[in-house]
Amino acid sequence: MKFIILLLALISCQISAQNSLKFDKRNVQCEDKWVAFQMEKDSTYLFGFIYIDPSAGLTFHNEGSFKIDSKGVFIPTKVEKDTRIIARLEPSRIGLALIPEAKFKELEIVKVPEWLKNYKQDENSVAHLYHWGFLYNAWDECEKALTYLEKAQKIDPNFNGLNVELAYSYNALGQYQKAVDLLSDSIKDHPEDCYFRKELIYAHANLLQLAKAEEIFEEGLKVCTDNEMKCEMALNIAYQYFLKKDKSNFLIWSKKSKQLAPKYIKNLNAMEAELN
């Protein structure tokens, strides 16, 4: 019995060591982190550092590969400097694992690579904070985007493009009143900006302030030249009427959306079929 208990304990220890890697992160959640990709057929793990290059975007700096021995020790095979791969990454849902700090020594790495400082200049400037927020919004990491955009707002609330990026984050996170408060004045200074108008309509529509959303839409028809964006504005109003099961108003706004651009015809037809 003692032998069985000991054997089970050893197996449990080995499994625990293997499970120190949890492949539960998207690459856009790994800025300034050491990561491992899922195991290859030869039981090796590709590993390296993910950071943001201001000009290239999300980037992977390959450091080599490693294997995990029976005791859970990470055994690296490092790549030569002149053969190291530095690759731009597209946002992906493939699970990556953050490498535990306890394993840095085994992999012969440090928490913050020396070369990273080349990409960390002007970190507290409004332009940097705005750019990082813009990137995270584009990657659907709006909560992370806000950490940068709200810092930028405190420094220069009038920075070009900042308010609409903030509003996009607020809308994506369901903070519609914040988006309304932010854009209601800004739209006066940017009446022809379709992006401002789209986000403001989206916020009003989700607050069920549909009369106000419709008013902003009608004003936008005169000044906004982007038909696809106007189509999306009409869709956002139509969708709220769909949720209210208000078929007559839904059909009015569905028709407006279809007339502006064909982008959402299938979606609108599906909603109409459901109301019928």
C-alpha cells in the first residue's frame, strides 16, 4: 500500500510540473510577457517574448524551444542571435501559456529583456497612450484599452481621435452613458465625422433613447458621406426596435439600412423573419 501511495505521489508531482503551463491566453493578452506555444510533435515548446512594436504592432521575439523532463525541469535549446526569428503577430485565439517566473532561471532568461527599452520610449506621452489604446480596441481588449486612453485623457482631453476611441471602449463595455456624456459635445465640433456619430447613436440606442438616436442619424445624413457607416447607424436603431418587438418601426429602419448599403441585409432579413 505504501508503494502505491508513493507511486501516486510521484505521478501527481510530475503532472503538476507539466501543468505549470496553462495555455489559456490570447496573444493580445501577453504584452511584455514570456510565452510558450503549445507542444510540438517532438515534445518541444517554442518560446519567446511578446511585445508591441509601435510601427509593426504585436510582435514575437523567438528565444528558442524547450522540453520538460520527468522532474518538471525546463531544458532550453536557445537559438543563435543571427538566426533568431522576430515575427509580427495577428490577433489569434490560439491558447498561449505564460511562462512562470520560477522557470526563468532554467530557461536562462530575465523578466525584462535588455533590448525591450528600445520600444519603451515616451511611454507616458499622449500619442503613445492613444496609440496603445487604439491597438487594444482593435483587438477587442477594450478594458485594457481604457487603461491607456483614460491616462491620455487626463493629460490632453482634446487629443485628436481620443474621445471617439474612449467612446468605443465605453460602448463595448456597456458603459453607454459615459459614451453619451463624452460625445454629445464633441459631435458639435466634428459634425461630419461618421465615426463620432455612429458611436453616439449606438450609445443612445442602447440606452433606449431612440428618438435622440434617430435625430442624430437624420442630421448625419446631410454631412456624413460614408454609406456603410450610415448603414450601421440605421442597423443599430433597427436592432433595438427588433428587441422591443416593434415590427413597424423595425421595418422602417431596416429599409433605411438596406438602402444605404447591402452589408447587413442577411442579418436584417433574419430579424424580420423572426418578427413575422
